[in-house]
Amino acid sequence: MPSLATKLPDTNTIIRYLTKDEPLLYEKAAVFFESVLAGQEKAVILESVLVECVYVLQTIYKVPKERIVDSLLKMLRYKGIMNTDKEELIKALTIFRSRSIDIVDCILAVKGKSYEMPLFTFDKKLNALLKDL
């Protein structure tokens, strides 16, 4: 379990860091994330925040899926990221990059397999993904 000093960055902080669209906020976010990169600060990126980042970057900023995935994968690999579900999120993002399926479904499929819990879904794309995992 991460220590009490571990921070939970929100979507806005991650978006400012990745887009650099607001220079003052980017600078503050960059200081934090550079120290997470080096392991001097600890952070956990919640699954809900990751999903919202994908949504905001795709729909509002029109960032290509590959660039979104590359940026978030890189961030999840920072030394100070303490997620207990890091490997599952990395696998879900990797699947998301190569398939025409929602990030939430990718996370659901990966975590279902990881936790050995069968999914109950009517979604044809999700069922197809489950067969491939």
C-alpha cells in the first residue's frame, strides 16, 4: 500500500503536463512529474483519472490515439508511480492502441482476466477481446 505521502494527481494536472497548453500550470505540473519520474515523489494514477485523460485528450484536444497511449504508458513507468494495478493499466493501454475498443472495456477485460473474474457483457467487441486474452 502506498504511503500517506503518495499523491493522487487529477486529470487536470495530467492534461496540463501533457499538453503544455497553460504555461504556468504546466510548469507546476512539470516540477511534480519530473520528481515522480526520478522517484523523489510518489504518485498513484487512479484508473478513473486515466480513463478521463484518454477521453479529454481524444475528444477535446483531438490527440491521436497512439500519442495518447505513448504519453500515458511513459508516465505509468515513472519511477515514483506506485499503482498496484500498473501492469494491468499498461496492458489495457497497449490493447487500446491496437484495437477499435473503448479504454474502459480494455481495462475491464484485463482486470477480469487478472482477477480471474468472468465478465458478463453483451458487447460483441468486448467478447471478442476476451477470447484473445
